[in-house]
Amino acid sequence: MTARTLFEKIWDDHVVTGDDPALLYVDLHLVHEVTSPQAFAGLEQAGRKVRRPDLTLATVDHAIPTTSRSLGIRDPQSKKQVDALRQNTDKHGITFFGLDDPRQGIVHVVGPENGYTQPGMVIVCGDSHTSTHGAFGALAFGIGTSEVEHVLATQTLWQKRPKTMAVEFDGSLPQGVTAKDLILGMIAQLGVGGGVGHVIEYRGEAIRGLSMEERMTICNMSIEGGARAGMIAPDETTFEYLQGRPRAPKGGAWEAAVEHWSQLPTDPDAAFDTTHRIDAASLVPHVSWGINPGQTAPITSTVPDPDQFTDPIVKDSVVRALKYMDLRPGTPFVDITVDHVFLGSCTNGRIEDLRTAAQVVAGKRVAKGVNAVVVPGSMQVKAQAEKEGLADIFQSAGFSWREAGCSSCLAMNDDVIPAGERCASTSNRNFEGRQGRGARTHLLSPAMAAAAAVAGHLVDVRDWS
Amino acid sequence: MRPVSEVKGTMVPLPQADVDTDQIIPKQFLTRTERTGYGAFLFYDWATTSDGAPSSDFFTNDPNRAGAKVLIAGRNFGCGSSREHAVWAIQDWGFDAVIAPSFGDIFRNNSVNVGLLAVELPEPDVARLQDIAKDPNASIRIDLETQVVEAEDFVFEFDIDPGVRERLLAGLDPIGLTLQEDAAISEYESRRPAWMS
């Protein structure tokens, strides 16, 4: 047998028919309120059924409020969307973690924490951050609404075979440098189009040393590098995380599954179409300064000058970014003041993220004039944080403590950053208007965001005491 | 889905790189549960001032650009969010095709699924088209059958995945086609490991 990569093994395992494109079987289909109503309507119109409701899981996250659940949903359109998902899941017998369910949360937090996400699976969702689930050694990617309808009806998808890319992270991460800095650093180097057409496998010593939640942060942002998906080979860390979770295999099935999963990592002689190497040991904390995640730099540097870019298209994009962000070339990043701090999202809304941030703010106060908000990634993360006393730490420091959802990551609910104001955000996108029309986003790690909340400006968290 | 074989008409240039789907259709329009009616919100934040009035310098408000059929975009067009609403908005506004040096992967797939022709050409060819498209009356013709783009005296050949081409030309319903594979899908399901089911 020829040597194969992790991706190739999963691909080969899932071909129902065809070659390129191949018809791939989907093991887990995650559904949320925003990209599914038209798919269910299409199904209805054609008189089709959901083929495998048992392999489908739905929750609400994108447009729901993060204020007390007892207040309900004020926005009539969002309410209609959430109601539609409840009706659609009821009708088709799909498990639904609704607003009143203690398991509700961001779809990419909920899947892993309940054991739905497992190695070797093909996982899809009408959401580009589906790449998150690749952290388990799954092939996971975002799809559009027409494809959601296709998967609902057939449990399969026609896919062109993507190219493979290895990103090797050598060395281990230095103190104060996190998974978020690692992925931001990579995107800064490869660019937002660097991964187009590829599935990335993250490899190397720095990756092996990461927890599952840190691995999810990395894979989550694969799409910000343009990649179709990102993945990390399953290992003991993966199995330890999964064992005992509600949906994970039990007893003899667990043993069989682990044996299969242990065969998945890339064979030593397997070849990738492209390989990049990044020295993780020399990475420093990163922060974005522009209007796409590739416009990111070390916190120790300054706002770039458009004249340092030779490609006219890139230069034009830098000019546009600095105008939108209201930044002057040469300004040290640590001198940039912030009005808002958002801790949350499918990138950094998990319990470890909240622990790290709480450690930074413990015993301190949010700077005067800064609006700091914590939105746990799921209701289970929220409950755990409350149990551990993290919620008290945040609230004593002056943070607002919310219910789970996507919130200010894309500001589809009321958590909108006002025009002209600046937000240090642990989310994944700094696109124009992403957090609110005219709002200015700086992407960074939870520790860096927490420190910025206390200081009132961006800081190098390595200098924090 | 209606078949696509030829797109003919005028063009709109939008040269900047990495235009994400948040720009194409901002999030405030994603709570709608319909598939239609997004054209009025295409590039909303660029097309309007902060008080909602039309921005005079944006193409969607320029009467000379009304009725254009082809958007000439920059590299990595449609990156970011998977929202199919982006292709619905482009199509609903009136475009039948987008030409760019490269596309976001999900955007490209979404285009095929709604019959919006996404044509990839090398960067210098797209730059040439950007230039020609400055004239709102300049016309372009894309022939999917022969895989050529014609504008002024230029003829550019383009590559497209044969399966995609066939689907667009025939206007096939992919779900209907896949359902014909029902036996193969059932057979696959019978082989799935027990712990997965």
C-alpha cells in the first residue's frame, strides 16, 4: 500500500462512488439557524426527507441574544429563524440544542464537547469555521446552503479532491505565546489566500504539545488562510479528551474506535503537494492591524507603511485597511487604545480560554471607558466557568458575563460595536463591518485581550504582571 | 436550476483583492429566511453612507452600470464566510458571471450550485478586463461551450472543471442526480463502522 496522508486516508474511507469529483459520505452534519432555513424549505418543496437525522445535530448560535434567556428574542426576524429551526428539527426528528437546552452553544464548541466530533469523520456545516473539528483528525469543512440541502437529502456531497499542504511548526511555543498567536503568525506569513484549494495538516513538535482546545483554535482559523480545511493527527491527547463524552463510543466500541483512529496519522513516507515550515519557538504574540486576518503582525512591531509593499494590489489593500482602521504608519501597536474587549467565539470561547483570560484579570479592574464582555462558547462552558469561580473573577473586574452564542464575532445580534470604535477581539475575522458597520477589530489571543481590557490599550502580555 | 451556456453584456470592475462575503452581503441581511430579494443589499456597506443613503460613487448606484452582467473582480474573491447569500445577492442584482484571478473555495462551490458562472483567468488577463470594464458600455461575451471570454479584440481561453461545466450547461439538479446513487449510498452505509452509526 502506498504511503498516505491523514487527509488521504479519510478521503479514501468516505468515497461512495466516483473519483474526482467523488461522492463523499458525511458522518456528522451540524446545522444552525442562519444557513439552514432555505435548505429545509427546498427539501420541503421537492417533497424530500432528511436521510440521516441521527447523524445531524442542530443548535442556535449566530443571531441569538446573549442577554438573559428569560428575555427571549426581541428581533422578530431572528426569532422567526430560530422558530423555523425548532419546527424543522421537530419535523425531521433531528436532535436540537435550543435556547432552553443546557447544551446549547456555538455549533463548533457544542460538537466537540458532547463527543459528536470524532477522528476519521467527514464533518460538514453551513459555516466556514467547520474547519475547527479538524483538530480531532477529521476532515471538516464549511458548505453553502444548497450543499446543506444536498447533505440533508442524501448524507453525501460531491467533492473535488483538494491539494494537501503540510505546515510544520518546529520547536515549542515560548511562554506567553498561544495557539492563537501561532495561527495568526502563520496566516500573516502565508496570506489570506495562501491555502486556497488545499487541506492543511498542522504538524510538528509545537502542535503535538497543544491541548485539544488549543488545536481547535488552530484548525478553526484554517479558513482565514483560505484553506478548505485544517487537520491535526489524532493522538493520546485526542483520545483522552473524547473518552467518556456523551456521544463518544463506549466499552468494546471505544477500543475498536481507538484502534482505527490510531491508524489515521500520516504515514512517514507520505507526500504533500506543498510544505511550509514555521519556527514556533521564535514566535511572539500577534495582533491584527488591518481588515483581513493576514494583516497581522507581532505585538512588538508598529503599524506598517504602505510603501514597504511592492505588489500594487497588496499596497492598495494596506492603504484601504489603514484608512478603515484609522491607523498611522509607524505607530507602535502597544500605543493603540481600545474601547471594547470581546472574549468569546468558536475560536476562543472555550473553558481554557476563559481560564487563561481570568488569570490575567484576577484582582484587577477593566480600564475606565472600556466595555469588556465575556461570551462563553456554550452553556456548558458557562456553567463550568461559574463552578470554577471564573465568572466571579470577570465580573469583579468589571466584565459583563453573558449567555452563550456567536455574539460580537459577527454582531448579528445586539452585541454590535459602534462605528469608529475599536475592539480587541478573540474572534477570527477583522473584516470591514464584521463587528458592526465602521467598527475596528484587532484580533488577538484571550490573554492579550484580557490584558488590553485592564490596560485600556494593546499590550504585550509577556510583560504583564 | 436554469442552464448556463453563454453570458453576454456589460461589465463592472471591482479590482480589489480578498473581497470577503461579509462585504458582498453584510450580516444584517442574513436573518431573512428567503432565498430571493438580496440584490438590493449587494455590497450594502459600500453602497450606502452610514445613514443609509446611496453612495454616489459606488457602481450599484450608477445608472450607467445598471443591467451589467459580469463582475470583474480581484484575487481571492468571495473569501471568508460560507454564506450562500453572497452568490444569491450577486445573481439577484443581475450578474450572471464573475471573473477573477482566484475565488474562495466555498464561494466557488456555492456559485456552481446556483448557476452563477465563476470564471478564473490569469491575473494579467483580469487586469486587462478591469481596464476595458472602465467603459460602462464595453461588452463582454463568455462562452461556456467553447471556454472563451471575448472583450474588445481580446480572446481569453479559460479552464473549468469538466464536471462543473457539464452541470452548468445542463442546469442539472444535483440532489436529484445524487438520489439516483441511492443503492451505492445504502451499500456504503452498511459498511460503516458500528461505533459511528
